[in-house]
Amino acid sequence: MTILEFAKIIREQTGSRSEIVFRPLPEDDPKTRQPDITVARTRLGWEPRVGLAEGLTDTIRYFRAALTGV
């Protein structure tokens, strides 16, 4: 999943009409990212238990409550 795809999903789930703005990358920014949870899995026995959709829903709910005081 690209950052753009992720931003579009967040915008859709929040109902935001915010523009997605593209900025130049810093010089030292890695061009390719390949997140790997192997170390967490093997050393800590950690596995993700929440999918993207559920995690975003929970996160959006949390921040809405935190920002509105509800």
C-alpha cells in the first residue's frame, strides 16, 4: 500500500475534503521502505491482531473524542 492510498482511505473514513499535498522528500529519506515485523514476531511473540479498517476506525474514534472532549 502506498502512502497516497493510505491517505485516501483515511480521508474517506473521516469524511474529510482536505487536499492531499505532495512535498519534496528530504535528501536522506529512504526511497524504498519495506517494513518487516519478523523481529517482533520472533523475539517478542507479537502478531498484529487488528486489521487496517478496524484499527483506523478505532484510531479515528479516539482522536475525535480527544479533540472534542466527548
